[in-house]
Amino acid sequence: MKKFFTLFLTAFVALSASAQKIVFTDDISAGSVTGFEVDGLVLSVVDDNGKLSVDSNNAYFGTATEYEKYDHRLKTGGKSGAANHITLTIPAGGTLSFGVRSASSGATDRNVVISQNEEVLYDQVVLEADAVQVLFDGADKETSIHPIRTVSVAAGEVLVEYPVGALNFYFFELETSTGVKSFLTAEDVMNGKSFNIAGQTVNGNAKGIVIKNGKKFWVK
């Protein structure tokens, strides 16, 4: 019984999740892309060569059983460098998800590199072959479903680069968790302290459900 309450308390978490997602919905001519912002998630570009643009292009991202269609893409137009790259301002730490395809279907060496504070967090080659093929109901040919890529990021600025050649981005989404976590160790539970059901320390005058020495009591 004591072990049961210890496990219960150490697993107690009170969290709420939030998400910000940048998608591209309108055509923007090359050299006119400046940036996008959704609830504190900010995408900015450096485009001294006037190559970045947004145009219509249908692509599906997800898995074979759960996917979403996107109808516009951010085209980078060339390999990244001082004159051409993307930055994301991250309002709170969490998981950054993004949809990306190579600008050349036959390329096998174009990678996306994501770094923060000069530390590389993600470095993977983007291949058309990474997609799975799904036959939609009523369709006579399969459709490519491209993978959603994820990386853990902290609050601050994130640099997105494509050092070998151009890539096309379809969305960026940040998922964060906010709230209060309450963790109690076995030592806390068994050392005579009293806690409420939320795992907070309470005094001897506390009313309601009180947990002491691994046992629950109802105090009127």
C-alpha cells in the first residue's frame, strides 16, 4: 500500500498544452518575404539575394493514417548563408514540428540544420523517399505523405539553415506545456510530512484528504 501511494504522488502532474502554428496561405513574390507571426512564434528571414518566395503547392504531411494537406510553401531558392536563411523566435521551450521537402526531387544530400545558441539541435537529409504512399478512397493512384519532423527547443532564437541546397517549408508548429508539476519522492512521503491530494505540503490543521506516511486520511 505504501508503494502504491509513493508511485501515485511521484506521477502527479498538472499541465496544460498550447500550440502556435505558422502556415503559408498567400502567394508572395521572390524578394518580398519578410516574416510571419502567430501568438509569439515569429518566423523572420534574411533574403539579401531576393530568392525567398511563397507559392501554391499541395503536399501532405503526417503518417499513413493521420495526415494534413498544405497548399502553400515557403521556397528558400538557394543554399543558406549570411544572405539567405530563416530564424524563428521561440516564446517558450517545447517541441518544434515542421514540414519540409527538398526543392529537387532527385537530390540525396540536401539537409536541414536547426541550431540554437551555436549548438546544432537537428541535422538530417531531406529525401522525397522519406514519404509513405497512401491510396485515398476512390483514387486511382497513391499520394505521398511526407514525415513531420520534430526537435526540442528552448525559448529564444532558433536558426534554420539548408547548407547544401534549397528546401521548401510548409509549416512550423511549436507545442509547449505550461502549468505546475508536483513530484514527491519516497523519502518525502515516509518522513512524517503531511500532503494534500495535489502533493503540496500542509500543516496539522489541514482539512479534507491528507496523506501522511503513505496513508490517506479524511480530516473534518
